[in-house]
Amino acid sequence: MTTKKRICTVIIVLVIVCTVCVGGFFVWKKTGKGGSKSSQKVYVQKVSSLNTASDFKLSNRSFLGVVEAQESVDVKYDSSKTVAEILVKNGDSVKKGDKLLTYDVEAINLQLEQAKLEVERLQNEIASNKSQIAELEKEKKNADQDAAVSYTTQILSLQSDNAKNEYDIKAKNVEIKKLEASTKNAYVTASIDGTVKNVKTVDKLQQDGGDVIMQITEEGDYRIKGRFNEQNSKDIMQGASVIVKSRLDDSTWKGEITSVDTSPQKNSGDDIYSFGSSDEMSQSSNYAFYVKPENFDGLMLGQHVLIEIDNGQDTSINKTGIWLYSDFICKDGKKNYVWAKNEDGKIEKRYVEIGQKDEENGDCEIKSGLEKGDYIAYPDKSIEEGMTATTNEADVSVPPNDLGTNDNSDADTEGGDEDIAFDGSNEDGMAIDEDMLASMTDEEIEEYFNKLYGEEENAENADGENADAADADAAFAE
């Protein structure tokens, strides 16, 4: 073997030794004093639990609702009065405060005069009784004992009559005030905006009995009835803007809470709001609120919907599928990946395709590469492929990463990392294939290194090369 070949052999041995030492150091550093990567456990979470896409998830600002017929208000009349004229007919639209019917004012005035005359009669009777009482008191003073008892009895009877008459006068005065008010407001008005239905004539009303002469149904064909409980009652208030979402498709409607009913609602076995527990102490009371949508296009009577308080979320991105916070996404050059659990329960680098990004909320769409049933880990610099995935936080041997120190930044992935494992490259970045060197002959190795370091054998400089080789041999011998 020539001197040059011996030198090359020595260089190869040194390179291999250095490679093994440096590589072993970084393996030791990564796995912890020479431990196996498979023994290191990394905490993983299910994608579905990390998914930030809405998918109509129920939350403290989301309420179940059902489409029902609009509210109807019964219009009752005072049966003690005579209806003079009904001012509306079936199908008429009315506004709150509009007149619906009038009473016979003449009949009211007649009742008023009769009540006043009755008061006057009672007052005269009281005055007459007082005169009699005074006369009896005088006669009683001159009467014997037996006659005095009779006088006393008559006086007490007249005083009792006066007390009763005074009470009747008070009652009649109340009636007079009501009749006087009726003459000023001799009509019934609408209590809500709506459409008049089921108007009865006076004859029909007398025939059927009762005091409901018509009904008013709120404007629009439907309204939406929602339920809430004590725990989320602070979100429900009259006049609040809401977004109604279909449970069948992506249809939405804007609306407003028109009224809130604070009377506890009863749950039945087939009530969509009932949760099946019969223990009243373990349940919270439910209450109803009503929503008026801006339009009813696409809504059906009895349709179940979701109601959300409108906080401007309708202007955000419509998220479907899988969305993850960007902190979970790592960079590998221009590629994106997550640390995922594979079929063998080991951590692997799973490449994913990123879609839309929501800069405000800090999440992004995962178009491909992950399923909702997959498990992923929060990025940490100490995580490596081959480590064991676990869902038990107590088993974790890789410490949880601090926010802001994950390796999803371009600087960490594209610009290099001081902790990156040694890959057998020389200082110029050219790879040294150890397996290939072991299978090469001395001549092939010499040619390989000549190409690697740019040294081409030159027959014309053989004497110079031999001299260099002799110097190297002497140095090596020393």
C-alpha cells in the first residue's frame, strides 16, 4: 500500500471515529444519558377536542330553540257594558294602541246617573236616621227604666243602618269613578302589533258565552322559542341581537329577543329541552325567551334551531372541518407538520396541508393530513420521532413546552438549531456516507476523497507528491 493510501486510510478511520463520537454525544443529549427514544413518553390530545371549528357546538352562549306559531293575545270585553261597535274585522293589521271596539256611552251614562242617585238616597237615609236618633235620645231621658231599654234598642238599630249605608256609599263612589273613566275611554285597544283573528259578533258572543271577543296574532307567521336557565340567564335580555342557526345546513338568520318569560317552564318526557333526570334538586329551572327573526325564509314550523348571542361572530370565518391553533403547527422548510401518534403508538412527524388562517383567533384550517380521531402533541424541542405517545399526563417524561418556545417558527426550522443531531456531514456540508466507504476498495476510497476535497492526481507532480507523502509518514511516525 502506498504512503498516500495509508494516509487516506488513516483519515477515513479518524472521520468514522469522530462521526460515532459526535453522533453518540447528540443521541445522549437528546434521549437523556443514553436512554432509548422509545422509552420517552409524550402527552398527546385528540384532535376533536382541540378542534376550534364551530360545528354548531353548544356553549354558554348557544341555546336550543324551536320554531312555533306567533303569540296570540285574547281581547276581552267588559261584560257589564254594552258593545256599541266592533271597529275591526278578521285579517286587519293593527298597531299597539289602535281601537278595536267601543262601548255604548249612553248606557254607561245611564249607569253613572243611577249610581249617583243611589249615593244621594243613601246619604238622605243617613241624615233621616240621625234626626230620629236625636229625637229618641231626648225622649229616652224622660222615660222610665223599661221604656229606656226600648229607646236604646231603636237607637242602636238606626246607628247600624247608618254604618251599612256609609259602606254602600263608599262602594258606589268607586263604581262611579270607574263609570266616569269608562265614559272617557269607552273603547278597547290593541295591546300588541299584529293581525286580528276570530272576531265574534255580539250575538255570537252572547250565544257562545265567555268574554273573548277576538284575538290578535303577532306579525309574521312564526317566532322562535328558546330556553335558558339560571346559569346562563345573564346572556338573555330583551332587545339583544341574536343569530339563529339551522341544524340541517349552514343557513342562518339574524333576529332580536322580543320578550323574556321568567316563569319556570315545565319539562316533559318528550320535551327537547328535558335531559331525562327526574331529580328536581339536580336540575336547574328553565325559562323561555322569544326571538323575532328578520325574515322567515327557509324556516318551518316545529324546526329545531340553535340561537347564539350576536357578538359579531357572523363576520368571522365560517369554520368547518378541522381547525387548530397555529401553535401546534411546526415548519420543515416550506412544509408544515404536527407531532402525531402513529398506528404503533409512537410519535411521528405528520405533514399537513394548511388552508385558511384566522389571524384574530390564532387558528388555521387543516385541509389534509389529520382526522378528528387522531392524536397530536404540543410542539417541544425535545420531541423526536419514535417516542411513545400517551394520554396520561402523569406518564409524561417530556416536559410540557412553554408558550413561545415551540419550534414552529421559520427561524428554528429553516435557520438551523444548535440542538440538531449530527448527520455525518463535513464542515462544508457535504455528506460522508460511512456505509459506502466500508464497501469500497483502497483505490475507490482514494478517488472518492480526491473528488471530495478537489484534489486530482497529477502524474507530472509525482515527485512533489512523494515528498509530501514522505513528510507525512515522518510526522505520523513521530
